[in-house]
Amino acid sequence: MIPIIGSWRIGILDILDMLVVGFIVYRLLLLMQGTRASQMALGLLLLIFASVLAQLLHLGALGWIAETVKTVWVVLFVIVFQPELRRGLMELGRNPIWHGFVKTRPERISDELVRAIQRMAERKIGSIIAIERDVGLRNYAETGVSLEAKVKAELIGAIFTVPSPLHDGAVIIRGNQITAARCILPLSQRSDIDGALGTRHRSALGLSEETDAIVILTSEETGAISVAQNGQLHYRLTIGDVAKYIEAALT
């Protein structure tokens, strides 16, 4: 035991406990950085700090207020920010500390995907491609047409070229295969999205809020390329930028 202040003592298990809690809080705050949940999370931490301080200093009134507000705050936080919390827990689960090794794909398909996206962008063909990572996309794949086909730039281009019966909806990539096409993705319910964005962008953002998939889009109006990841939409990317996102998704 290590003396801290007066009669207060701290042991090895207490130190370990604080380190684990600190790591979890740090990771969650890091993952929420730049999202709508970050400010509310900081407010919750301040309430917890006030509650602990009130207990240590035996401040009854402050402790009661902090505990009451904290309970309501936690419930509201969980209800309002379910996508952010879900994504944060998924990121923690993917941490190498827990996995011990990094998954690799059985076959390199990045070149085919990059070629397909570049061609569709140049020809202003609208498309949406979701690359599955650790969180399975089976539920979404089942809403479309099963293909189980090898990833080829020509096939992807043909799928999204009108009047193909598969052009309306998303293509889902799992491993080295096109699992399904014409898939329906969940629409994002966020109110801070640019009103000029259509259903395709809202679908991409919605899937990235609920899973760890990387979703790539090409615009049929401008040919611009966008990527949705971790609940964030990145606009007007170069093909080099997209190649980096694909490499990250496939490793």
C-alpha cells in the first residue's frame, strides 16, 4: 500500500483499476472527437468528477445534485448517441490489444476497386460500394441480389451502368468477393447534413454510423468521389485519397 494523503492509501490493484478506466475513457473520447457526442461526454465526465469530489469532501447537497443530474444525463446520452457509442465499442473491440493480430484479406482487390471507381467517376456513373470490415453486413446483403462474384472493375462498372437492373442500390464487398448488389442501406437520421445531399449519401453515412464499413460513392451529377467512415462523410476526394481508404479497409 502507498500512502497518499493522511490516512488514504492506494494499492497496486487500485492503480491498475484507474489505468484501465483511464484508458477506456481516453479511447471513447478520442473516438467521439469531432462528433456531436463529444461535448455531452465532457459534461458527463464533469458531473462524475463533481460527484466523486462531493463524496470525498462529504458535501451532501452537491453530491445529491450531481448524482441526480448524472443519472438523467447518462440515460439521455445512451438514447441520443447510440450510433457514436456503438462505433466506439466496435473500435475498442478492434484494438490490437484485444485481437493480438491484424486480419488480412485472402486476395488483393484494391487495384480493381480503384480502377472501377476512377472509371465511374470519369463517366459520371452514380455508385455506392460498401466494404465489409469486422462488423458483418449480412443483414444488408440479404436485402439485395446475391452475386458471390469475383471483384472486377468491369463487373462493378456494369452493375452501376443504367439500365442495369442492379444499378439502384449498394454493392457490398466481403473479402475478395462482391457479395451482393442492389442492397438497401439504412438512412442517416442526422439533421446537420447538407440538404443538397441525396439518398445515396444519406445511405452511405447511415451504414457508417451503424457499422465499421467504409462506403465509397461516385456522383452521377458531378463525378465527385466521397467516402463515408465512422459516421463522417468526406467529400470530393482524389483517386489517390480513395486508394488509401481502400487499403485501410482491406487490411
